[in-house]
Amino acid sequence: MNSMDIVLTLVFSLVMLLFMSVPAMRVTHYLQENWGLPSRWHTPTVLILTAFFSLLIGLFLRFA
């Protein structure tokens, strides 16, 4: 993997950050209701899941 692949993956991921916030909020809401996730973990969980989902979509767009 060269540096251009990394840069393109990050560019695609940055574009998807806005769109992946809604699925991250829904997953966090599901975790709160069904697994008893504390409410103080809501915001960090949404941020981590948003970054994770965006990175996954960026990798898919770059290499698929």
C-alpha cells in the first residue's frame, strides 16, 4: 500500500463523515436500549462509530 492509497482512503472517509453520523447514532441508540450502555458514553460512542463507519466506507470506495 503506497501513500497515495492512504491519502485517497482518507479523502473518501472525510467526505463520508457527515453521512455516517446517522447510522452511528442509530447503533448507539440500539446499544443504549438493548445492552444498557450508560448515557455518559453516548457522545464518545457516536464519534468513534462515525469515524469507524467512515473509514470502512472510504476503504470500500478506494479498493472495491
